[in-house]
Amino acid sequence: MQKQPGSESNLRLLYSLILYLLTPLVLLRLAWRGLRAPQYWQRWPERFGFFSAPQFSETIWIHAVSVGEFQAALPLIKALQARYPDVRMVVTTTTPTGSARVRAALGDTVFHVYAPYDLPGAVRRFLGRVRPCVAIIMETELWPNLFHGCHARGIPLVLANARLSERSAAGYRRIAGLARQTLGNITAIAAQTQDDARRLISLGADAARVQVTGNIKFDINIPANLHEQAAALRQAWGAKRPVWIAASTHEGEDEQVLEAFAAVRQAVPDALLVLVPRHPERFPRVVALCRKQGYEVALRSEQRLRVPYRESATAAVFVGDSMGELMLFYAASDVAFTGGSLVATGGHNMLEPAALGIPVITGPHTFNFAEISRMLLMAGAARQVDDATQLAEAVIAYLKDNDLRRAAGEKGRRLVEQNRGALMKLVDIVQAMKSG
């Protein structure tokens, strides 16, 4: 790929100048978000590359923006830890929820900090402290200064499980020169699909460095004791009650779910709704919304404190106000609605319930998971709905028809099994970068 160093430098200089000018607004946004989630007020120096890093002999750096990307990266991190037990894994996120999930899932087995803002000084300080032998960026993050910094230091950079929707590609085309130069600093791109690869190449990625490896989200690890834990939870809810879960819901979506639930309760009076908001700062508001509509509510946070917790057997709504337990809630449910899809957020991962043999319902907004959504819908493992009325109809149909529910769940489980394998391909790519 031919580069024009002067042109690249000028574009990055302009980009950096704009970022510096916007930094006060970014900090104001952090402060504003801290009103709802005080964790956003903490650890600001890390975002500018100021932190104390132990002196590791060798590190591999994995960056995942937030919870969803970290969940996808978790099997990769564990596979790399197994393959390179003497190499320290450095994991970065950008949100407090992502940070909490890293610590809950991996504890002290990795070194965790917030990723630096894409400012030249912050990037320089971060890379100087971490000194990775390989950098792995999950999914869609394109950072001009960070990628340039890795290239300048000779750090192999892998864009892993890469996806690029047509909507995102259109946005990058508005800054085509900077996007092309940024992609030119990547050593290897492991794309989820042929369409993702095509879009990345059209933006300027070197076709020789792009390969389609599939989606590592299919390589889901189901803990050995998950079904045992789910059975205990189901017993607490009322063993014979039909259960549907609305997972990873967003602002403006909870109201639609509760509207659907009212219709579901008319058809299936003893049905339980498991409602799991996407962001923890929204837990109290969602609980208040449920109670305002007259529902008896049980909370996961309270259930953990009382054993046995009998209130959840009589509650209409169970709010999953905890972190890292979504897989457990899926395993204890009969039907799953994945949120972020009745509002224009782009949806969330539908493969976790599918891997557990749970039929999936999704809204129309799935552009972040377009290929996964298409595959599940074509396989008959998922249904797409447009509003609360259709959501209620789909839930009722699954809850009332055991054969329909089991058939759809089995189709999803089989689809996940058939598409495993991307994880090991990605591990091999990292090994080649590390050895090279």
C-alpha cells in the first residue's frame, strides 16, 4: 500500500488538534455521566496514559470497548493465557461496566487499565508503560494516533473479530483519507464475514492482510455447572412458572417490554418476566418503572442476601441488577428477547441464548449483529418483531407451545455448534504476529 507520509502526518495533526479542542467537552461528558454512575468520576489519569504499570518481561495487549466486546474477547484471553502462561495479558476497556466485568471474570490474572484517549501524548505514555509485543483491538475500533503509535514502535497490530456495518463504513468514507491511513497501520485483520472484509478493503485495508475467520462469539464457553445453577434459580422463581427474559434493554425499551408483558400475563397469567437492563446506572429507574406499573418486583441483588429467597416465587418481574450473570439468567429462562433492538441501538449478542437452546426474539434494529441475526432468522431459531404487540404475540406463542419452543431452541443450538472455530484461527494469527 502506497503511503504519503507528509499527507498522513497532516491529516493526523488536524485530527489530533480537533481531539485536543474537544477534550474539555469529553471530560464534561464524563462528569455528567458520573451523576448517574459515580465510577465515571474515577481513574481519569488512566485515560491520559498516567498509571503505574508493573515491569512485565513480555505483554500482549487486548482492548475491548465495553461489556459486549469483552465478553467476545474473554475466550480469546483465556486461550492466550493457556498458550503463553509466561506472558502477561494487559486488558483495556473504556467504560466502568467493562472494567467491572474484567475484574469479575479475570481478577488479578490480567493487568487492567482504561484505554488512553487517542491523543498523541496519552498514546505515547500508554505504549511506553505497557510495551506490548502484540496489540489486539476487538471488533470496530479505529484510532489513528494509537494505530500509528503501534506501527511506529514496530508493535504488530491485529484487528480481531472485525466487523464493519454499511452504516459505519459510510461514516468512515466521510474521512476517507484518514481511514485509509489508519487501516494501513494494521498488521492483520481477522474479519467476521466476507461483507466485513469487503467493506474494510474498500476503505483502504490491504487485501493481503485481511482474512475471514468467522465470529468468535460462536465459540461460547458454557460453564460445566451453569445448568445446575440455573435449576436452583428456576426453583426460587417457581419451578413450574413460564419464564421469559428481556436482556440488555435500553432507555425507551423497558416501557415496550412492560407493555408486552401486560399482554403476556393475560394469556399466561403465571408468567415471570426477567428484566435485565444493559447499564447498571439504570437499575434503580427500571425497578421504579416496574413498581409504578403495579408489578411485584424481586431483585437479584436482594436474592443473593437471603437464602431461600421466597419473594421471587411470587413476583411478577425479576430484575437482574447484577453484573456477569446474564448467561445464568438465559439458562434459567424459556424464551429470550435481546434488547437494543426495539430502539435504534443496533442490538446485542443473540448467540448466548441460542447456544443454550433458547428461542430468540429480536426487534428490527440489529445492524451491529446483522449477519448473526440473518443466520438465526434463516435457521428458524429467532423471530423478529417490530413493536410491543408483536413482541407479546411471539412470547405467548413460544410459552404456550412446547414443541415450537424446543424446535426453535434446537435450531439455534445447532447453528452455534456448526459455526465454531474462529477462536483458534485468531489465536494462530496472534501466534504468527508474536513469532514474527
